[in-house]
Amino acid sequence: MSEARANILARLRAAPQVQPPERPYWQAPSFNDRLDRFRMMIEAVHGEVHVVTEQTWRPHLRKILAEKNVARVLAAPHLGIDWDDVVAYDAPVEDFKDQLVSGIDACVTTTRGAIAETGSLVVVPDVDEPRLASLLPPIHVALLKADDIADNLAQIIEAQGWAAAMPTNLLLISGPSKTADIEQTLAYGVHGPKELIVLVLQ
Amino acid sequence: MAADFSTRAHDALNNPQLRANFRRAMDGLMTKRAAQFEDKDNWTALRAKGAAIKARALAQLPDLLEEFEQKAIANGITVHWAETTADANRIVLEILTAHGAKKVIKGKSMVSEEMHLNAHLEAHGIKAVESDLGEYIIQLAGEAPSHIVMPCIHKNKGEIAQLFTDNIENQPYTEDVDALTAAARQVLRREFASADAGLSGANFLVAETGSLVLIENEGNGRLSTTLPPLHIAVAGIEKLVEKLDDVAPLLALLPRSATGQAITTYVNMITSPRKSGEQDGPRQVHLVLLDNGRSRVYADEQLRDTLRCIRCGACMNHCPVYSRVGGHTYGSVYPGPIGKILTPQLAGLDCAGDLPHASTLCNACVEVCPVQIPIADILVRLRTEAAEPSASPAVKGAGSGHSAVESAVWKGWQAMYANPAAYKVGTKALSVVGNLIPAAAPLLKQWTSVRTKPKFAAKTLHQLAREKGYDNE
Ligand code: SF4
């Protein structure tokens, strides 16, 4: 073990011990209509919400994307989107990078749920839906089951047992990429997607 | 840059452009934050919880660091320990050299600023490119951040437009924010795609799971930690929290305090490098844990509270000094109230002894701090340590501000106020000769240079009281 490690830990251990304080009570809010709150929060940061069904979402999505002049879409095969210009992210990023950085107009991913309080999607990238899928294309379409919207972060961490099995990467996504670095003026799509479209499956 | 705080403050106060830029920005940030915490009872309970979570983690810090390390290693992350910023720079450079890296793309990291990492890498032939828009702008300008959350808050559109025209090929002059943002996106996309490594900080390190939690709005943090084949994170040892669900209340505090947002666009939890079968993500993740004086500060129970800081910047947004003089005036990486207590502790009172005095002790920072750091008390403590050091080993450079004259004056004051006879003689004497002392007298001069010398009353309080018929002194 490194000397630095030993020295740092020794200094910390030599310091006066204090009793760790208990966590006082505070509860994050809950909502009567979680979808309503989710929609309000995510629309406030430039996100788009469409309520659809298991049967209608594909044609609905096709219409939305056509209106936005989207040509090439990135989606995992298991989503069953069978239009012409749909590609899967099925190669290592080293081989796929160029296409990903500039050749894809939109990407569709699933979500593991959402948080009503803050209007956040829980996205867990995996083998079929890698990490950069929801980041590099200019439009991100996220599929969300209405029943998977939790009240708040603490609730979903607990309910889904995150602490016991953290994946490689877990993301909360609350709107499209944005910046206010220039004179506090909001601008969207600075590095990630310019648009975030949430299809809520009811 | 001028050598001391007061000279720089004087320059800043006489710069109307700078003052207007800061005033507008701070007013906006204060209003947005206030709107987030309208429910006072909820705010009080939430910050008490935030403070307790951080205090609790600090109380168990050595154990949590070991637990975190064990989990992180099991997850495939390589953990390094650095006692000084020089050590941390050396470690980062070694990792990069071992990978033959020539270009590093950086997400926003205050610890990397604390290390002056970019200069170190550049000196060894490695290009470090800042990718946070604000950081990118000040890198083009060759400046340091002036705010820990919004690094280029001191610049206006016109200045940024000019920088872009001068530095980006074929970039016409435009003050349109969307166009400027799009130009940066294009330039930086290329940098991301060709970077050999990504570097980031971390907002929280979770001992329970060995995860790094990073928050941001732009997506550059996600890109820096995902696209290049190598990810190096640098973080102070105080970033630990015990449990994953401790992150929830802290996330309910940090972005709302910082920018008045309910949450940042991205919360990025990283627990391992790319696993086999996964298509992207770095193949190696390294974390450098930096001490740089933190474990020394930790030795003092009062000063330890400094380490609760979650770097939200609310204290600077609300500071009447910061909002008028701006971040560069502090001459240190961390400006504003947190900088005034952190910098002298990390660097030593002998190096940054004037910072604890750059405050009116108005307590605005204490009122908004989401983790209840008693900034004003610590400022007073540091002022005292500079003049009359205690035995605490936590303070570097204690006693460096000691002045025999000042010390004698206070001792005389103390003796006079502790003894009725001396007090009577002393105040009587001042009522007679006080007004004869010129404002430019040696010891008074500095004080009266910015204030009118007060007039001593012709009669002392005792005399007045006696005239009114009170005789029981
Ligand atoms: S001292 Fe408190 S208010 Fe200031 S940056 Fe740290 S956490 Fe925020």
C-alpha cells in the first residue's frame, strides 16, 4: 500500500473522534398525480412529453420524428422499430464512433423509471443501449412506463434496490443538454441532445 | 495581477463593467435560489439533514475511505492517494504517459484547478482541453475561473464573441448565444472524438457502493467520462458519503442552492469501467484522492466543518464582498466566503492571511449554506489564529499575522475594561485628548483612510449618568 495512503489515514485516525450525528428527519415530497408533476417539471426545462400506449407508440414516434426531419435513428433491435433507417449500436464505440458523433439524428432508449419531484428519467445503459446512445445524437427519445414514475429519488433508490447492484453507469436525465454559461442565457444542446422527447406508455 | 487582496479589490471596485456583470449575475442567482426554498420549514429540515449527512461522513472519514476504496477496487476502479497537489499531478501524468496519451478532454473540476493540472500537463507535452462551456471560454482567454459553479461569470457576450472570432477558425463575430454555443459544440465534438483520455472531478463518492457521482447540465461531463478509452477522476478526500441514499437529500440541496434549478440535467453515477460485452465507456477508470492539507484541517473539531462543503457557490452568490469585487480578486482557486476559510487553511495563514479579513461578518453566507458551515465563526477563529495562535496543529501559518503593537493595544484595552478605576481614568483621558489625535496618526492612519475619524464626546458616559442622578456606578 502506498505511503501517501498510510500517512493520510494515520492523520485522520489521530484526529479527535466525534460521535457521528444521526440523520434528522426530512422527507422528500410525494404527489397525487405523479405523471402530472413529472410532465410539468420536464416541460419546464424544454422536454417534450407524449402520452401513448404500447400499441400506438411506434407510429406516433414515426410521425414526431418525420416532422423533425429525422433520417437515421439509433435503436436497439428489441424495441421492434422496423423502419428503413434504423441502426443498432451493436459494435464497440471504437468502430462506431464516427457514425455516432455525426451520422445519427435521433436515438430511442428505454428507461428504468422516472422521478416526479424533479422531472428526471432514470436511464441505465446496457449492452443493447450503450452509454453514448442517449448522449451523442441531437434528439433523445425515451420510453417510460407511467407506472414506473416514483415520487422522489430516495423512494426509487429504495424501491429498486440500487445500492445492492449498481450498474456500470446509472443516469438521471432531466431535460436536454443545456448551459447558461454565457450571461446566464439558456442555450440547449451544448454537448448532448438538443431535444428530449419522452413517450409515456400508459 | 496585483499582490494583495485590498489592491485587487480596489481595482475591481473601479471597474464598472466587471461590477455590472457580477451584479446582474448574482441578483439572478439569488432570486432563483430563493424561489426554490420558499417553504422555510422544509428548507430548515432539509439543510439540517444535509449538514448531518456530511458531518456523519466526516466523523467516520478514515473508515469510509477504506470502505470506498475496497468497493471501488472490487468494481474495477484503480484508486490512488495523493498527499499534495504535486503528488496528484505526478500520478495523473504517470497514468497518461503509460497510455501514451497526448490529449486530455476535461469536465469541470475544481480540484484539478487546485492542482493547476493543465499547466503541469502542458509542461510535459500533453494538451488539456476544457469542455465545460464556461471553462472553455476562460481557457481561450487564458484566465482562471471567477466562480466555482459559473467560471466565466465575469465575462459578457461581447467579450466572448470576440474571443471566439479570434480563436475559432472561420467564426464570424456574433453575440447570439445559440450561435456561440453551437460553435463551441462543433469545436469540442472534434476534441472529444480525438481525446486519448477524459478527466473529471466528482461531487460525491459513495462508500457503500464505490460509486462516483457527478452532476452537470451540459453533457460534457458525461462525454469526458464515457467517450475516451481512459477516465481519470480527481477528488478531495472529503467527498465521501456513507450510503447511496445520502445522495438524495444532498442532490435536493446542491443544484437548488447553486443555480436555483430543481436538479441538474445530468446526474452521472459511475461504478465501474467498461465491462466485457459492453460497447462503450472507458476501459480503465482511475480515481486520485487528494489530501492537500485536508487531513490537517480535520484535526480540529471546529475547523473540520469546513470540509462539509459541497461547493454549491451559494455563499459567494450572496456575499456582499464577492458580488462587488468578483472572484479573481481573491487571488485563489476558491473565491468568496468558502475560499476565505478554505484557502488560508489549505495554503496556510502565512500565504493567504488577508483573506479572512475580506469579510464584514454579515452572516449572509451562513444563512444560505446548505450544509450549515459556520463560516463567520471560522473566519473569526482564523483571524485570531493569525494574531494569537492556539496550540491547534490544524492551522498552518498560525501566528503569521502577529503584531506586537496590536497585541499590546488589545492587552491594554482588556486591562482597562477589566478594571473600573482604569476604565474611568482611560475614558476621561480620551474625552480630553481623543480629539487632539490627528486622523493621520501612525496607528490610526490605515483605519481612517477609508473612514471619518469619530469625535469623542466631551463627557464620558459615567459623567453623563452622574449628572442624570445615577450614582450607583
Ligand atoms: S460553504 Fe456552503 S454555501 Fe459555500 S460553497 Fe460550500 S456548501 Fe455552498
